[in-house]
Amino acid sequence: MEATTRTRALTLAQQALAKDPDCVDACVTVAEASARCIEDLITGLEKAVSAGERSLGAQCFEEDKGHFWGILETRPYMRARQQLADLLLDAGRVTEAISHFEALLELNPNDNQGVRDILLGCYLVGDDLDGARHLLRAYEEDASAVFNWGRTLERVLSGDFKGAEHALKHARNHNRFVELYLTGKKKLPRAMPDSYSFGSEEEALICIESMGEAWAAHPEALIWLLMQVEEVREADRGNPGQPLLF
């Protein structure tokens, strides 16, 4: 995995597989080093996931479901399955990707891998409001920008505009930068941040990465949001001693 060349990585991974044909990390490395296109890589990652299922065994999936990530031996499998889900999403195979994200959360509801953010975006892009509501309820204590702005969009799409206004106020209070990007007041940078703190502009960019497509897929929601921005502006104009918020 740390080899400096593709050839060296492939050689070492094949040596590992000769000792353990179901070594997941070796399977992933071979897939990455030998794939000629995205479909090749998807096929290779599917093999890696299957190898992990064989290696861990059915009993592990039955008895350890719910706290999978806490067992070190499961992590190569969990990483490989997340990588597969991400790649399927990039390839436009959204339904397949969603099934993997859902399975990862079932195995590890604590979500050390952070897949719930991506899954919420997938649900909202595809108008799966039942899926979005279930996820929002399951992680109702999640105060991240992704979930705050996801809750706002879900309420708008559900036609609950009073609830949407309440959710928007909460989302603004926790991270005001997201709105600036959603409404085009600020342009996205070329590179995304490596880390962030709650309420920061970096967190807003991470939020847009997960939620931006969902909002863009629903122009009516963006129009509603712009109307809320205008209401804030009008309120600020009525209070000349107060600075404009946007």
C-alpha cells in the first residue's frame, strides 16, 4: 500500500495473496494497481469485499453487527466496501452505492467512516424522503452542517415550510457560510479542505460536497432559500443600525 511504484505494489500484493488469498488489503492493492478503467476497479473491489466476507465468516457478521469497526480485523473489509460504494456512486450506479452505504451503517451505526453524510445526500438527490427521514431520526443529535442543511432541504421537499424555516434558522446559527455557497454568493475553491472545525467555512465546503448536488437537483428549494435571504435583507434594511447578514 505504501509502495512508490505501481509495479512494486502489484508484486508485493501478489506475494501477500500467495500467503492469504483472502487478504483484503492485498486484493484492493491489486485492483488499484492493475485496473485499466473504472469498471475494472469496481470489479476488483467487489472481489476484495467478497474476500473479506469469506475471511471474516458469517458468524462474525451475525454476532458483531452493530459494532463492527471496533474489531480491528473488520476494518480492511469496511474500508474496501466504502471505497466500492464511493466508486459506484462516481460511476452513476447510485442504487448499488446506496445499498453498500446502508449496509455499512447497519454493521457500524457509530459510523466511524462518515458514510451517513454521503447517504443523506443520495437520498435527497433521489427524492427518497422516507430514507432521508429515517437517517435524520437515527442521527438526530448530529449537529454537523451536512445534517443541519440536509434537515432544511428535507422539510422544504416535504412541504413543511414552517418546519423548514425553523430548520434554516438552526442551520444558519451553526454555519452561516453554507448559504453563501448554495446561493452563489461565494464561489467554490479548486481544492477542498483536508480538515475543518464546526461552524467554519471549511466545514461549509465539506457540506457542499455532500449536499450541494441535492440542493441543485431541486431548483424550487433554492428559490425558497433565496426568498429567505431576501427576507433577511429586508429585515436588516428596516434596522439600519444592524449590519447586513448577506
